[in-house]
Amino acid sequence: MTVPESEGGSDRPSAAAPEESSTADARAASPEGAVPEGAAPRTGISRRGLIGWALGSGVAGIAVGAGGAAAVVATGVLGGSAPADEYAFEGAHQAGITTRVQEHLHFASFDMMPRASRDDLVSLLQDWSYAASRLTKGLDVSASGAVGGSPEAPPDDTGEAQGLTAAGLTITFGLGPSLFLAEGDRFGIADRRPSALADLPGFLGDALDAGYTGGDLCIQACADDPQVAVHAVRNLSRIAFGRARLRWSQLGFGRTSRTAADQQTPRNLFGYKDGTANILADDAQALDEHVWVGEKDEPAWMSGGSYLVARKIAMLIETWDRLRLAEQDRTIGRVKGSGAPLSGGGEITEPVFSGSAIDENSHVRLAHPKVNDGIRILRRGYNYVDGNNELGRLDAGLFFLSYQRSPEQFVTLQKRLSTDLMSEYIKHIGSGIWAVPPGARQGSYVGAALFA
């Protein structure tokens, strides 16, 4: 429930691509198609990945029954109120950061297998990138797909997305600090770890569960159809078999932020509008200042990338629901109905803190850039409900996701929230941080510059 006052983003949707073009054709057509030095071109799934399909067809831990009908979306829309059905996987930045926020999430954290090597890591990122480039076009993970292979072998694709559109699917990959700190530097990347990439410090009120914390790698799959997002993570997990294993995952619904000006500000499970002041996709200056790693930042291979923080935040729903409305408003610092700050005006009116009705320890005030030296972050959070807990209460809350140019932005804001009135009604139970490399060039893969 951190920082609804700081958010935003911008990945442009691609035009519709009903048929897949070959890798060679795509590279020839694009001036950015050159493969970085030391990076093998992506021409399909590696033999290791194919073996993973066969052996990993029974992979446990992935939610299979997310359900949901195909989203009704417009294809290739570049503006207006309708979301795009397809977003390009390749580009200067990874999709899923500034892309128009979709309605559903499947997030997954992975650890590399104990005996996995540098070659295993590289081939996994290549295989994942190739599969993601197909999935985001609404295709199966391979040409054989769910039904085109031998009937005597497990299908390449699990098939639950057959007949569905791409549903605005974006797939975003991240690299955790533990990947660079592996014993014996078995991946050969210890000296290339960004100095800013380290486990987050402990924060006041943390009650972290190891089952929802950390990971060598992460996948963020967002879509306007929950089954499309689940299908993506399920199949990428199968491809990883033997090289990486699932550590934990989380399903999310009902976005709690916006990245497009024409998107309505959504509400969180406390019933309040969340993310009013998020950074938007068309605010290039704010993105360059607060979200994207710059050309002069270190290390150079992260230029055009960002840093992702994930926090699983349990909301004490029943306790909150018994609060007087006036106390709820005081805690947040906004009017529950309109979303306007308690200092007056409308939802997007800038709050006035001095001599106003906004409490000095309200969430709005403590999180606002005005009192944090102008620090902003881009948010892409989601609601979650995981059934009931052992006390019969809703096991629900916010799966907070933020992107920032430096992890220090998040750390500073989170420390600032130590006196937040809302802390009485939330509990941070999961946490992770990952370096998100720049986007893949056509014919290459995410993270190629790290190994060049």
C-alpha cells in the first residue's frame, strides 16, 4: 500500500500481427535488428527448452484454473479509450512497464537450479524471450504448439489459450541480486552486478514470509484476460524445467494504478482511488528522470532498463471496514467518494498540506513528492484475494509493483512511511527487487548486453 501519490509510464502498442514473421525477416526489416556482440540470435526454443516441455509437463505450483473469457479489445489501437490487443515484445524498453496497465497479473519468481551454469542461464533467457515474442502475438510458444506435434509426445504448448486473443499480454523479465551473488560466481556476472541492486533493507512493520520473498529471476505477465496471463507463466515455467524452478507466484486482479491519461483511476480494496498522481506514459521527461536507467548511469548494460520492487501487502480488511468514514478519509488524506484531497478541489487537484485538513501522518502527505524532495516512482500494482486465512478473515490486499531509476527512490519513500496512519491496517508480508534490463532487439533476447 505504498505511495499512491507517485506513479506513471510509456510503451507504445504495436500494430496487430496476425501471423508470425520469421526472425530473419524481422531482423532484416529493422535497423535495430542487429544482434549484440556475443549474443546468439533467437531462432527457436533450444533443445534444453524442448526437453523441459517433455519432462516438465507436470510442473507443480502454477495456478491452472484462473478462468476468464477472452477480453473484448480493439487490435492495434494507438490511442483513444480502447486498449491494444497486442504489444510488441521487442523494443528500447521492456513492455509491461509503461504499457497501458492491464486488468490481470500473474507474477512469478524463480531460482536457478543448484547445478545450472552460465550457459544454462543464457539459453533460458533466450528461450524465454523467443517464447514471449510469440505469446505476446497471441501465438503458441512454438510452431507445433498445443496440437501440431506428435500425438505420442507431450504438446509444446499447454493449450488453454487456444481461441483467445493476445489480450494485451506483456511479459517482463527481471534479474535478482541473488543471481549475481551465486556461490563461486558460477554465472560469471558478479562483477557486472549493478551497485544499486541489493536486497531491500528491513522496514518498520515488515512481517515478511520467505514463501513470498526474493528470487533469482522474475516474470511479470499482465493481460486483459486472466487465462492469457496464467497461460504465459505456466508455459515459461515448463520451458525453465531443469534450469530454473518456481520459487513463488501471485495472481492479481483489478489494477491499482493507471499509466494512460484516459484510464480512470482505479480503487483498491479499501475503496479508495489509488495512483492519482502516477507517472503517465506520455510524460517522457518524468520517465527519463524517475524510471529509466540513463546512458551515463552504471552499469552501461542497464541503460534503458529500470528496477522493479514487488511487495505483497496484506490488508486488514475487517478492521478497516469498522472504521468511521471520517477516520478512513483522515488516514488516507482523500475523500473516499471523489478521490479529492481533504484540502479541497477535485481528484487531480494538488493537495495543500500547510494549514489544511490533511493530517501530517496521512498516507497522501507522507508519500507525496512535495515532502520527499520530488521523488516519484511508477506503480503497476494489483489487488489480490487468496481466499480466507486461518481466522476466517479475507486473505487479501495489494500486490504492489513499482519501477524506478534507482532502488533508493523506493527505499526513501518506504522509510518516510514509517509513521503512516495506514500502517495500522496493513502488513508487508512479501518482498523482492530485480534489475529489469532494457528491451530485446529483434533477433536477440532480454539481458543480452549483460553477457556480451
